[in-house]
Amino acid sequence: MPNEQVNFPPVLNGMDYLVSVVENLAESEDGVPSPRGLKYAVLHLQAASEVLIKARLVHEHWSLVFKDPGRASRQKYEDGDFVSCELGEALNRLRDIVGITIHDKDKKALDTLTRSRNALQHYGLTTPARAVAARSAQVLDFLLRFIHEQLRPQLAEAERTVLDEEMEHVRNGIWDITSFLNMRLRRLQTELQDVQDRTIECGECTEYAVVIDDGDAAVSCRFCHITWPNKAAAMSDYAERHESVAMSFGEFMGLTCPNCQREDLLVDSVQTAIECGPGFVMCFGCGSTWQCLETCSSCSILFEPNSAHRPDLCAECAANTGRATANTEGAQ
């Protein structure tokens, strides 16, 4: 067909990628897509994210998709002969220049997708299939909201018609994916109901499904089944993926857990399924948690402050100090 031409304008191109994503994710056995399906779902979801997010930047101004807008050329833009900005920078420009709110959870999901895509494209990716499916569903959820709220209102009527037709295919596919994910989450809610105080977020699928138990066994996510070989590996990975934890990481290095007496497994600013905040400490060795831990100024052990005695002393040292004071006063 010598006269046939390839014609994929940005929005149609992005939606075509999305249709491919849901087709690959929906073709599954027992709710888990095939490795090949996941491969193309990740690659095409990353491509769809870049195309659709940058399409919104173009509606603000065509120069915003250049890596360096200060050196943008209209001719180069029309020829497609330029280096565009990365996805992370595109999100920053949407927020800082266009004024669109990008929630931290959505940006985190897109950042994780980008890392998965880069790993897959350049040196291979090994990760649980359910984690990939969960992350993909999160990005799909963001893109559907983004298209409806930020991109569709900017389009001409003809483009909207094409967009709406493609969106129908995407929505139908997403229903199959999310229904499976929701079914697993409902089951896990019952399973994890009594251990929420020591259940943390999985760095792979971002679900609160990693339970820190007492003992030396490997740690696994109960949603996506990724496994860390030991408690130290799970703790290091958690700290690396959470900025608030990373800032305080090392504060308790060399110190002993007041409960299990293990060293180097205490982490500050942990967020569990029900509790969080600066100063909230968890031991990755036994799963114990505290609202705050201090170092005793007398014996240097860690303790939870108690208003019943001096805030700088553990209960035993405070009691000893009290007895010593009483003895001194009695001698006088």
C-alpha cells in the first residue's frame, strides 16, 4: 500500500499505547498477566505516560517539551528534531508552570514505572508479576484522571471524539484488572486486620502488606510476594524507598532494641498501616513499635519516655536515682 501513511498525532498515539497496556494486562491466568504481557504493559504504559503528559505541556506552550526550553526552535518542534524533557521534569513543569496539582502518590507511581521501564529496556527486570500489575493499575488510574481533568478539555471536538472512543476500550480493560486487584486487597484486609500496627508499605507494589514479625525468617509482601532474605535487607530497602526514613536512617545504628535486644534494626519515622509520624520507631527484628525512644543519660540504653520519672533516665536508672536521693536525705 504505497500511498498509506502512518498518522499517530500525540493524543491518539498515547491512547493507542493505553489500549495495548490494558490488553496485555487483561490477558492473564488467575489474574496474573503473562511475563510477555507484563513486559509490553510496562513499556507501553511508560510511553503512554510520556506522550499524554507532554501533550498537555504542548497545549500550554510547545517549547515546554524541549529539554532546554530556552533553546527551543519552532522549526525543530514541527520537524520532531529535538531532545524532549524526561517524564519527571515534565511533571515538574506541569506543577510549577501550568499549575496542575500532581499528588506525591501519583508521582511516586510514575517514578517507579520509569525505573521498571529502564531496567526492562536496558538490562532486564525481575520482579513479582502481581507487583507490576498493581503498579500499572496505579499509573492507569492517574492517567485516566489526568486525561479527563487536564487533557480532554484542551482538545478540539474531533480529537475529543477519537479520545472518547479509545477511552471506552481502556475502561473495559481496566475493569478486569482492578476487579482482580480489589479482590486480593479485600482478602488481605481480613488477613492483616490484627497486625496493622506492624504492617508497612511494600516498596514494589506499594500496598500495605509487609508484616514485620518476631524471628529470623525472610520477609515477604503478602500481596505481590516479593521476598527479602532477612530483616536487615527489608529494613535497608524500606529506608532507601522512603525519604523521611532515609533522612533519619542510621540514628539507631549500634543501639539495642528494648524488646528483642537485637542491634541495628531500629528505624525512625516508619509508617505502618495505622500509625506514622516523626519519632515513630519500629524494630525490624521483632515488629515492636514506639511513639518515641530516647537514650538514657545514665546507662545509655534506649527507653520510651515516661512522665512518671525524669525524661532523660530509663525507669531503672530513675528508680536508682530516687533511692540514692532518699538515702542521702535520710542520712542527713
